[in-house]
Amino acid sequence: MTRDFDLASYDYDLPPDLIAQTPIEPRDASRLMQIDRAANAISHHSTRDLPTLLRPGDLLVVNRTRVIPARVRGHRLPGGGATEILLLRRIDDAAWETLARPGKRLAIGTRVGFGDREVYAEIVDRTPAGGRVVRFICEDGSPVSRARFDDWIARVGETPLPPYIRERLDDPERYQTVFATDPGSAAAPTAGLHFTPELLFRLRDRGIHIARVRLNIGLDTFRPVEADDIRAHAIHSEEFEVPEETAAAIGRAKSGGRRVIAVGTTVARTLESSRGEAARGDTRLFIYPGHQFAVIDALITNFHMPKSSLLMLASAFAGRELIGRAYATAIAEQYRFFSFGDAMLIE
């Protein structure tokens, strides 16, 4: 097994005080590390420098998914203890794949009630990863409709911040990107959190184009890889869509010799799954060193957790050794890490 497939190659020590607990203001004040793959070089900038770092004609592709208030608190029926359900992936109008606590007390058939008594949940199955399939039901016993569920969860649900963020987020919109229009994710596409409407205007004024895709992010994306040989790791499926107009924009960029730049690992996985063509479906694509990139020419991404599939994707794109050097430099230079942290532009 080469070091590229060895899980230990993707571990690193991060001082806890470098884990960003709050979003920076304004969004585009975040630091931006530029990595030049051809020159094997690293330089330091700000996100607001992007219009001068990118090239006229570049195509930026962003993820338009919106984080839903996916954490809902309740109690086991009748009269049982407290529960917490975290929505991961919609199966149909009324059923969701979830993480549920306390898992040992939530056997199949268990019902969960909520404070408003408008909707309750029933555990109907287990998932291979230890989660629960939950069906949400109206008071009369009928499955809840999609519209009614969406209205209900918007009122009772909470924004599900990653567990390493311990500070309270007063404004849930700070965990949404300015592109967020389509609800469906359990986590934000964090590379997009650095953009502001003003920055987008400056990019367009520079002749840089914007296109949109959608990938609904499940928390499994952030789950640490545990297999010693990373090729044995399986990523759960996530729903994605590449619209016709985005595929057409990619085609024009490619035919014109212009770059396609993925804003985030979710966009990279979406475009590589679809090969840049219009498509809609589920993807289980796990990108690690050895992957031959067919679509993206550059990547904007945050600094990721040790042993994560996201770190492996960045290593596949830039090379494991260059990414390792970049992360060591980021730690030495006191960059901010993870969801609310700083970013890198890999070219």
C-alpha cells in the first residue's frame, strides 16, 4: 500500500485554538492561501483578492443548496426521555435517513413526540451506519405531506452546526451561503461562505462567470475515514443536480480554453460525478489520490479535518505532499480552520 492510500498520511496535529468558532465579518475578509501546483508554490492573500487572482473568462461553479434546520428535539412516547433527531437525507415526502439519540433507546417501532403535537415520528428502520430511518406522521396517523413537513421543520428545527463549533450562532443565515436557494442540506458548502454580493459583483465586472449546481450535503461527508487503506472507505449517497445551463456554460468554457473552478469539494464531486454534463441523481463518488479529474481546473476550499474524505479530495487535486506542506504552513501562519475558517485557492 502506497502512502497515498494510507490513512495515517492524512492525519495532522491542529492546535484547538485554530478551529474557528465564529464566522469572520465581513465574509470576504477571510484569508486565502493560493497554491500554484505547477510552481509548487504557496502565497498568502485575502478572499477579497479573488477578482485579481482569477482570470477573465474563468467559470466559478457554486453549490446553491441551502441548509435546513435539520436538528429537532422531542421525547419518546408515551412519556419517555428526551430525544434528538438530525435529518441527513430525504427518502420520500415523509421519510428521512437520520442520526437519532439516544440510539440504544430508539428501537424500530418507537414513536417520538414534539412540543407542538402537530407531527410525530416513528422509527421504521436502521441504517448500516447506525442511524435510523424515521417517518414523520400527522396526528391522524397519515404520512405528513412534503409541504406540511417543510413548513413544520422550518418552525421547530434548529440549525445543525458541526460538533467542533461550540459558540452559539446568533444569526443562522451566517451558516448559509449567498447562493443558498434550494433547501436540502444538513451542512453548509463552507467554501461558499466566503462570498458576498459585493465580491460577486466585482468578479462579474472582471469578466468571471458564475454557474450553479446543487449537492445536498449529508453529515457523512465530514465523517472521518476509519479504514487503514482509504480505498476501503464507502461514502453514503448524496443527491446532486447539474442544470442544463450550467453544463452548457462548462462546455463553452472548455471549448474556449477557459478554466472551470469548483467553489468547494461538494461542487468538485458534483462536476466529476456528472463529467460536466447535465445530470440529476445520487453520487457516492469518493475522490482520493489517483483520481483523474475530468472537469475542474482549479478548486477553492476550506481547511479540512484530519483523516477526512475532504482532505483526501484536496490531496487528489494538488498532491498529498503539497497539501501537507500547505497545512503545515497554515498552522504556522495561524490560519483559521474548518467550517468558519479561512480558505485556499488551488490552481
